[in-house]
Amino acid sequence: MKEQKTTIELEIPKQLFVEIDAFSSFVSLDKVLKEALAIGLYVEKVISLGKAAELAGYSLIDFIELLKNKGIPVKNYSKEDYELDLRIMEK
């Protein structure tokens, strides 16, 4: 069964939108925002590493590499956590 999705609305200052809009001609704004949200929620321990990878649209390994490239440590990630995240992502 395919997971349902929800759209969210975000209010930002107009000048910030202008800057972001110019940036979005180079990269997908949707992708950048999902990455940022996933990283932020993971760092704040709101979601697991596996859920963060899923939100960002990455495989678990690729998301770990993204965190590494941004200097963000993968915190206390045990083999059991890895196996649990793999099972969650397979659903």
C-alpha cells in the first residue's frame, strides 16, 4: 500500500522567497527543503535515521553519506537501529 502524502504551507518573508526562488532555478526547491527538514528532525531526535532518509528521498547509506559530507555525526547508531530502519524503509 502506497503511503499517503500531505502538503504543508510555509510562510516566509518575501525577500527570503526572492532569494530562494533564484536558487531554485539551479536545484529542486522541493528536494532541498525535504533534505533540510529531514536533517533538522533527525538532529533534534524527532525522527529516526531511517525515517529521515525516507523523508529526504535517499537510501539509508546515501543519507548517512549526506550527513557525513555536512559534518553531522550519526549518533549512537547501533546494528539493531540499522536493521530496524531497514525494515521500516521496506514497508
